[in-house]
Amino acid sequence: MDNIIPLFSGSGHKISLFRPKSFADVQVAVDQMKSGQLIMFNIAELPAPLAQRLTDFAAGSVSMLGGQTVDVGNGVFLYGSSKVAIAAYERQVA
């Protein structure tokens, strides 16, 4: 898949950047998140109805896994499994 760009953090956790264009792309991201990776979606360039459907699917999948969703802004979302804590998550929810 040419729309997946791996990023690396100093904590040893892998962050994968996705520019999903279909439900299949979202499923690949969810599968990677199950293994403990952080997933970042950039949907800024998608048509609004498709972007909404893909983020709903991703957020629902993450929620079922006990994970977290953070709206970073401008069409960018960060998803993490229950295995990885997102520090700013608590502040954003409050």
C-alpha cells in the first residue's frame, strides 16, 4: 500500500500514518492498531461524506477495542489501542 508511511517515536512505539481512501484501508489500520501501534489518519483531502464514513468506522473499531481517539485537527485523527496511553487524551476529553 503506497498510502502508509511508518513514523518512529523515541518510546519504541510505532506510529503509522494513513491516508485512507476505502474501508479496506481502514481495516488494515485497525489490524495494525491491534498489535499496539498508534495510527494517525489524514482525511483532509477526502470528500466530506466519505471522510465521515471512514472516521466513523475507524472510531467504532477503536472503541470496541477499548482504545482512544484524539482529534488532532484539520482532518487528522490519532487512534491508539488500550495497550498505548495517549497523554493528551485525558485533557481533550475533559
